[in-house]
Amino acid sequence: MKTSAITATDLKLGAKLGLRQDVSQDVKKVAKQDIKAGKQDIRQDIRQDARQDTKQDILQYLLKDGEVTAQDLAEKLDISPQAIRKHLKDLETEGLIYHTSEQVGMGRPQFVYALTAAGRDRFPDSYDQFAVNFLDTLIDTLGKEQVSAVLEKQWQRKAQSYKSQLGEGSLRQKLEKLAAIRQAEGYVTEWFPVEDGGKGEQSFIFTEYNCAIAHVAESFPSVCGHELEMFASVLDCPVERTHWMVNGEHRCGYLVKDLCKV
């Protein structure tokens, strides 16, 4: 029987093939690790985005409701109270919200959360101290009556712009369009019908939870009067103020009565 002799060349070739297999296995292992790490990074980014979205939702609910409990938020956002409390703790650490303790019945006190000034500033606020200083300068230069006339003219121009965008339609249709326009401008706006109290009138509440002229209104409350007149002109209906941020409330609200000319 004839046997094959294993030469030195055969040994070298075998060693090379074995080395190549080892390297190939190492490359595959590293590639799998990279893919796994990449998936983990993506999942982490998604979780981070979800946390940021939830925090923004919490801030918006606080903006609209004024004060809420962790349980209220958990029910509205459909997530666990434990997760809500974690988000609330983060937001409080960031200085965007604060809490007070409220005794309800005989049980333990519950925390009620609200926005801080920094939290409210997270929402669009087009005017700042510059606008206030500018109006002060105008008053010094032109006089208060002249500046008031200029502001009134500005609101009239805005009313004309809104009217052209609203077009014809029922009060309900106009309110829906007006809310969409204001939301596009950065306002957190909502509206809903209210009971007429048996008077045979259809009325609506139009509410805005942030104010683009907040800093100006604090020093020049008359601008809010011009805005009220603008809403009445745009909707061609009686409009009454129900809530006012200048008075310390967390929203500006308006009662709109359906006596419009359609």
C-alpha cells in the first residue's frame, strides 16, 4: 500500500488556509458586532426621540390645563404613572415645571404640576423686550395717542388679511379656519361650542394658551383691546373676553356669539 508523504509545502499551505479561515471568522464576528451596535444605537435614538416627544406633550398639556397631576397626565397620554413621574422629574430638573402639594380628602397630599416662566417660553413668543422698548421710544417721540393709532392700524391690516383667508361660510367654518391660521403662526389654539342657556343662540369659546404679544401686553394692555376688536371684525360677530393672561390667568379666552351675517 502506497502512502502520501506530507511535505513542508503541504504544511505551509495548510497553515495559510487555517489562518485565512480564522481571519474570515474574525471579520464575520466583528461585522455582527457592528450591526448589533448599530441596531442598539438606532433603538436608543428612537427611545430618546420618544422621550422628547412625551416631554413636549406634557408641556403642552400643562400650557392648556394650567395645573395637572401625574395621574391626570398618565391617563391623557396613555402611559404609566411611573413613566410620567420620571418625565416630570426631568422637566423639573430642567427648570421647565414646578409642583405644589395639595391635600385632597383624608389621603396623602398629591403633587400638582404647572409651567414655570422658562417652560412657557418653550412655546412661540414672537415679541420680546425689544418690542416694548421700541414702543416706549415711539411714545416718547410721537406721543401716546399717535402710537395707539399706529397699533390700531396694524390690527386693522391684520384683520383684513384674516378676512381674505377665511372667506365666506358659517361661524363654525370661520372659527375652524381662524384656529388653523393662528396655529400656523405658533399659537396653541382650540375652540368648541357651548350651551346657549335656552336663548336660542349658538355660541363658541375660542381659546389661546400662549401669546405672541405677551411682553408687549404687560406694558401696553391696550393692544389686547385691539386684538379683541380684530376678532370681532374678522368673525363679524360679538366677541367677549372670558380669560386674560394679563390678569394672571394661564390662557386668553373669548366667547363668540353666532349673530353673524353669513
